[in-house]
Amino acid sequence: MPGVRFSQAWRDTAQRLADAGLSFGQGTEDASQEAAWMLVHSLGWPLLESFARLPALQRRVVPEAALRRLHELLEQRLRTRRPLAYLLGEAWLHGQRFLCDERAIVPRSLIAELLDQGLEPWLRAAPARIADICTGGASLAILAAQRWPGAEVTACDISEPALQLARANVEWHGLDRRVHLLRSDLFEAFEPEQRFDLVLCNPPYVNESSMRALPREFLHEPRLALAGGDDGMDLVRRLLREAPARLRPQGVLVVEIGHERAHFEAAFPRLPVHWLPVSAGDDAVFLVEAAALEARA
Ligand SMILES: C[S@@+](CC[C@H](N)C(=O)[O-])C[C@H]1O[C@@H](n2cnc3c(N)ncnc32)[C@H](O)[C@@H]1O
């Protein structure tokens, strides 16, 4: 009797995920993508290579042991509503693997999409000093360090557990000599003279009413990483106050604010920012130049 083929296992798993009304958006976009990840993981195949050739894998037979692993993973996902990345202890962003658990959110920052183009035309030269504020598990700090091999990166978070995870990721990527981790409330613990060419920040920006409506999956993530106060802008207000003193004259600040553009514009009606197009649209990430922040300050 022929065994279960990849195509069937994928379809059945995706159907179970879809029928259960789960939420996605923490490293996967939908039931189909999540089912493929579960299946490839259960098979012990390399993720990126497998995703690149999914059509060619459809007729492969899935061994019994892999089917059992898939079944267990699926049941766990359905029962606990933990994000798949937490169940597997790993997440993928921009083609890179990151260790991942409840100490920080599942890495998915839209800022990662912008690094390849080098933030042109705003960054006029490769940045020598980069800060990643609110670094969580350090995914953006690591991607920035890889993108600009000559740069020193300072990455901070207020959460010690998040920093422990960040440390593990920085070591895993072999970047401990160039990515410096710091426990800090925004820039508070930075050296007084530290200035940066590029400051990245994916802060907690979910407004209070959205926080109350979060799907169960997102309640597994640290509240500190998501909640941005009544209008989502609590941390952004402080960041924009502190950033001018931390940017070099040609420096830029890049901030992700998700679906909170209306709140942002209400809070900063006259600040000239550039909205950078990303896969989620052109109102989720903005860039502001040091001079514009300075003029406002
Ligand atoms: C949305 S998460 C972003 C994590 C990571 N940069 C990413 O993109 O995956 C926000 C992070 O900000 C940290 N955080 C919250 N308040 C902070 C503060 N006042 N200073 C520094 N970090 C803070 C949280 O601990 C959390 O790790």
C-alpha cells in the first residue's frame, strides 16, 4: 500500500489548521505556509531549500515516523495555541534562523525587508555605528550587522530575559565581537557620547483597544513587547524625544509602527517622515532624518 504523500499530508494539515480558526502572522502568513513548515520540520529536511522546491517534493512519500511527529506537533499547536516558532524553538526572518522562545516576540519585523537596499537614498554611506533599540531576540541587530560588515551594532532591550535570548542568537551567528548587547530603557544606559548613523527600532506599538482583542497566539508573547499604551505611541513619543541627541548629523531613524499610522500622525502632525514601502503596505515603517528631528526638538 503506498504511504501518504507530501502533497496529501500538507493539504490535510493545512485544512486542520484552517478549520481550527487559528491565528497566523508570527512567522507564517497562513495555514498553508504553516502546514508546510510543520511538515518539512517533521521530515527533518532543511527549511529554506525545501521551501524553494516545494512543487518538486509533492510526490515524495512521508515516512511513518515523520507523520507521527507531524501529528504531535499539530495537536500541540491546536491545543496550546502557542505560535509554531515557539513550539519549534526557532524562527526564520530574511533567510536567517533565530533561536526563539517566550522571552521575546517571534521575529517578524518589517524593517528586515528594507536592509537589502541599504536604506537608499537616505543613508549616504555604509553606517559605521548602528543601534537597534528594543532588540528582543536581536534579529534586526544581527541582520544589520550582516548587511553592513564594517559596522558596530549596539542593541538594547529593557527585558533581561529578552537579552538572554539575544545573547544566544548573537553567539549562534558568530557576531559577539560586533553586536554589543545592553540592558537599557531606550538610550538611558548608553554612554553619553554614543551617536549613531542608523537607529532601528521596532517598539511595542499595539494600542490598548487592540491589545484587548489580541488572538490567543499573541498572548504567549511578552506583553512588554507589544503594549504601546492607549494610542500605541507611548514608547515612540519617548524615542523621538531622545533620538536627536543620539544621531550623527547625517543619521537616520527607522521605526516600525504596524497599523498605527493614524495614531502616529495624530501624535506628530508636523513631523516630516518618509513612509517606506514594505510587504504590509506603505504606512507601517517610517524613516526620519536627524535634521528633521533636530528641527522639531
Ligand atoms: C516589538 S518587540 C521587538 C523585538 C525585536 N526588535 C523584533 O523586531 O523582533 C519590542 C521589544 O521592546 C522591548 N522594550 C519594551 N520597552 C522598552 C524600553 N523602554 N526600552 C527598551 N526596550 C523596551 C521589549 O522587551 C521587546 O523585546
